[in-house]
Amino acid sequence: MKAVVNDGCISCGACVAACPEVFRFNDDGVAEAYAQVAPEYESTAIEARDSCPVSVIDLKE
């Protein structure tokens, strides 16, 4: 699974808190997906997507 953070991130940190194995803040202070979603992190990546208040996270198979 691949995660993508689209334009519109408000830097709230919900995804980083939910799944730091996949999401982090970049140098501009917005979240980015920096790693593929390993099978053991799929549920936390889904939690990160669902907790995003501006719905800018896409998860793709």
C-alpha cells in the first residue's frame, strides 16, 4: 500500500501521531508520506487517513 499526502495539509500532526512509521513532517512543516505502508502498519495508516481533519491523505493498493 502507498500513502500520499495531497496539497492542503494544515500541519495538525494527526497522521504523524497515528502512524509515525509512514508519516512525518517535512522541512516546510507539512506532513508527508516517507515510506511504503508495510502490511503491519496498514491499520494505523488507515487510522491516520481517517483522523485527517482536511481529508488530504490517499491510500492506494
